[in-house]
Amino acid sequence: MRLAAIMPDSQQVSFLVDTLKNMGFSRKDMIICNMDDQQRDNKNEVLQEEILVQTKTESINIDAPETYIEGINGLQNQEGILVVVEIPKHSIQKVKAVMEKSGALEIVED
């Protein structure tokens, strides 16, 4: 099972990822990408955002986030930073609570 959260900024992403790591989730179980079309078009802004996220979370970059986002119902045309984490079913409520506490704008079960 996957949970996807739309986060408004990189500091909240860092907090979420650090908290998930402290809960025992591996960074390999997470995908992070910027969903803001304007920032994807402006490479300098994207690089600045990714560097900040990478320094705290060892983030990876998805070359075509719009393709990945289309695969998750309810996330099309959203702006922010997408954090997707692969979790066992019994952890859904706990991880959702952490995402909400971290400032998620929207959370989608996938």
C-alpha cells in the first residue's frame, strides 16, 4: 500500500521524511518530487528546491513527475511537493497522522 501526501514546502518534507525514518521506514520506500509546473519549467528554482530537500532527506529526482503523478488518482493538477511512501496496511493511520502533523495539504491512499 502507498500513501501520497502533497506538502507545501521543502522544510515540511524534510520533517516528514525524518519522522518516517525515525519510525523505521526506509528512504528506499519513499519517492519525492516537485509537482509545481512553474518550478519544473524554471530549472534554477527546481535545483534550489531539490538541493534543500536532498541535504535533509537524500531525495531522488524524477525526470517526469507528471507521468508518475497521473498514476495516483486525485493528485492531478496539484501544486507542492509530492511524498509517496510504501507502507504496510497496519501502519496507515499512524503514517496519515504523521503526514497531517507535518502539514500535508492532501493525503491520498493508493
